[in-house]
Amino acid sequence: MVLTGEVGTGKTTMLECLQDFLAANRIEYAYLFNSRLTVERFFEMIACDLDLRCARTSKTEVLIALNQLLIEFDRKLDAPSLRQLKQRISLRCTLKPLQEAETSEYISTRLGKAGMSEQTVFPLELIAEIHVRSQGIRD
């Protein structure tokens, strides 16, 4: 499975939903991580394992380099020479920023979860402005 998207498009949310779905359906899964690593060491290990060309002690630089690598990987999968690899990826998704109507729905959903059953806080013009300024990114 390959899930890509810009920062804030909901990749982590999608993975959390997948975990909830698997647990609700009593499907076994493994969530692997090394809890003994500091954040700095975790990012340093990612940079080393992927041979990222960046200051491996800077979380920001590692994330920027990782993002660039994943964007280049997503594009590479479209190359004819990687056709076999692409066929072996059973699910490939790219999350895109929200459209204006989706931004409105997202705001309503979040307010609903906070206890407001009907969104009355933001007028439509303000929601449009929120969409423009956020560029459809949920962050």
C-alpha cells in the first residue's frame, strides 16, 4: 500500500481510520515502531536508512528530504521500467487538498464532534476565505 499527499492532507487520519476499521472488524494487524528512540534519533535513523542527503540531525531537514524522496518515488512508479513493482502495490492513493465544499463539510464535521450539531459559527464568506488561506490543507 502506498499513501502519499502533502503535509496536512490527512495521511495520518487515514491510517488512524484504518486502525479503527481493523480493530472493529477484529482483523489482526501490527503497528511497528521503536519506542526507545528519541525523536531526534528516529529521524536520524530514517535519514540513514533512506540515505537522505540532508543534515541528519535536523528534523525539519529530514522531513523536507523525505517529502522530496516520496514525491520522486510516486513519479517513478509511473515509469514503464517499474511496471512490475507498480502492479505489486495493491492500493495506491494520493490525498489532495480539499475543495471549497469539502472544506465547509470538514469544518461542520469538526464542530459536530465538538458538540455543535449545526455549524452556525462561520458565515459562508468566511468559510470561503478559510479555504483560500488554508489552500484546502487540514492542519
